[in-house]
Amino acid sequence: MKIAVDMDGTLTSAPSLFGQLIRDLREKGNYVALLTGQLDSGLPSLEDRQQQLRGLGIEVDAILLAKGSSDPMSHLWTCGQEKARMVREGGFDVFIDDRASFCNLVKLRNPDVLVLQIVAEDPFAGPGR
Ligand SMILES: [Mg+2]
């Protein structure tokens, strides 16, 4: 299986649990990618995300950056569309994210994908939350 997991508000909401889950999934041969947002300014950068994952003690097979707008209102649409496209083109089976609008867009564009929404409060959540 191919699983795409968001960072802000998702992995960051329960890093040790997600770390264990991702480790177990990868040990069983599943492919787990971080699929996270990036503003059109290029931030957070790939290096920022690599460092963030190291800090959380989580290893993934790939880091995918879904570009969105720096404008918070447009970001919800542009980043969501990008996540939906990347899920489709990456052939992912499972999408995990804390943002309902992203989950809905991914499901709309990828009806066969299992979409799981994380419900959590997170002080480290990204822009526009
Ligand atoms: Mg999020």
C-alpha cells in the first residue's frame, strides 16, 4: 500500500504514535510519504521538512511538497488541489490529513482512496489553520 501523511496538525499532533505506526507500516513493506503543504514562497523548504522529521524521529520513503498560495484563503484551494493531484499521480491508497477541506478535495478527485481525517488541536499547525 502507498500511504500519504500530512505534517502540520497530523504528524505533529501525535509524533510518537505516528512514528510507531509509520515504522510498522514500512517494516511490512508499505510505502509511506510525507505529503505536506508549502507556500508559494518556497517555505517551509524540503530541508526544513527533513529537519522537522528528524526532530520528530520519523523516517519516510519520500517527502512531497504540495504548493499552495501565500494568501491564506487561496491556500486552502490551491494546496488542496495540489494534494489531490499528487495523491492521484502518486497512486496512493490512503491519505491522512487534519484539514477537512483537503480531505474532501482528495476524496472528490480520488474516490477509491481511503481518506482519514485527524482531529486534533496543534499549536504547531501551519498557516491558514
Ligand atoms: Mg495539516
